[in-house]
Amino acid sequence: MNNKLAIIGTDERLEYLQEVLSENLEVKLFATMVWNGEVENGIKEFQPNIVFMPIQAMKMERPFSLPKTCNILFVGKKYKEIENACEENKRNVFYYLEDEPWIWDNANLTAEGFIHYFYLNEKQSVYNKKFIITGYGRVGKRLAFALHHLGAKVIISVRSENQLFEAKSYGYEIEALDHVIEKLKDPGVYLVNTIPSKWLNNADAIYFSKIIDLASKPGCLLDSSDNIPDNYVNPTSLPGMYFPQDAGNLLARSVRNQLALLEEDNLC
């Protein structure tokens, strides 16, 4: 095994990923979010057998191409240029944002990061505040749990009846997403979105104190980015923003686990 790993990206947590993985691998960090000739040549010169792509999609200034030595690719957000190159060259591809243990651990950091963000930006206590959380996936569940135990009033709003009644069984108030504007609008309430799709009319943001959108870009707003409400924020990557060391360690654990599985199968 060549034991060379190239990490691409500018996220602060990648520095900690590099530090941890350097214990077992020769690691080089390419601090960029643009795929161009300079980066391509640098990676080809390094000749890694493992490449870790950025968490977010890169800007592609030239066709994506990796050296023949690279047979393992760790990919964050999926996009066509990377997928096509991987299929053509039959590389072992691991989408680390879909790694279930990582997802839950990262959800915990996101929930804690949200609370930190709220304290810094709202300069208020969570206690006795009312939060509508739209979406009840991993982040929604961990955030509801954290806010509830800090004394907040939590309302879960989704379309799925199964998720609604699961949330109710944990003591949260519930409301169908289709009725959230009609029944829950309140200028003193914070709406926290975790649904990774567009569903909220921009004009409806005025009915809440603030819309805090934790979903990946483009977020939950239906209208164009030229019409962003004044009370809307989209603070993505909270783990990397506030806990880069912990978040980098989680990524490192995910990479190590996957490499161990590949090694067992004699694929690396």
C-alpha cells in the first residue's frame, strides 16, 4: 500500500483531519476549493493512492482528473464531475457524509453549535424561548433534545405522520408542516429549519422572530437569493465553525474505519 493521502479543501476541520491521519499515512493538504491546473499538477506530482475531496462541491475550472495511483476516493457532497470520473476509472468511492455513525455524531455537534450560535447572535437565553424545528431527522432530533433540556418550548413540524407522532411520544408539541404558517406564526418564535429542500415562501419569514436555516445551501427558501428576508440566516457547517478539532476527529475516524474495511477486503 502506497500510504499517501491528499486532502483537498479549506475547511478548518481538515487541518485536524490531516494531523490525525498523519499518524499512519503520508498526508498532504491542498488548501483550495478550485480545481485547476495547479492543483491537478500538485496532486499528480504527490502520487497519492487516497484522495479526500472537500465537504462542499469544488469550483471546476478544468475537467476532473486524478493520477492512476489513486484507487480510493472520499467524497463529500455529490456532484456529476466527480461521480463521472469515479465511474470511468472504477475507483473505490466512499461518500463520507452518508456514513451513519458520522452523521449522528456530527448531528450532536450541530445541535451544540446551534446553541452556541444562538447565544452569540441573539444574546439571549434558550430557557423559555419557543422554537419550531422543521424536520425531524438526525439533526432535528438532537437539536430538539438539547433545546428541550435547556428549558425551551419545542414544536416539531414535518409532513410525515410517523415522525410527528414519534416526536409527540418524546413530549414535544407537533404540527403538520403544511399548517406551520397558518397555525404557528408568532413574532416571538424562532423557526429552525433542518429540511434539505425548498419549502418556505420568502414572504412568510415575517411571521417569525427569525428563520435559522441549518440545511445545506440553497436552504429552505423558495424564492430567489435576491429576495432574502432580513430575519433569515443560513449558518451552515456549525461543527466546523465552532468545534473544528472535534469535527476533524470525527472525519478522521470515518476515514480510518472505511480504510480498515477496504484493507480487510484487500482493496487498499
